[in-house]
Amino acid sequence: GQECSVCFDLLESDVAVWPGCSMPHVFHGACLAETLRESEMCPLCRRKLSAPDEQV
């Protein structure tokens, strides 16, 4: 199975996808919420949540 890139546990439930990345980056919903409290950058590709499509 696929692992959450924040906590490294298997993704079995409460799954959320980071919007705007070129590839779907999937995390636990709670891990994604915690990440968003600290930063608006994807933990994998570092794309800003507010970045236009052409910027990375």
C-alpha cells in the first residue's frame, strides 16, 4: 500500500489529496491539516497551495 508522506503510516482511511500538484500527492487528512497549519507548501514537491499552475 501507499504511505503517508508526513507520518509514513499506511494510507488506509481519512485520505486527502494536495490540490494543484502535477502528480496526486496523498496524505492522511489529519496530517495534511497539521502541515497546512505550518506551511502552505506540499511536503513532497514544495508547490505552494496558492501558486499558479505554471509556478513550482
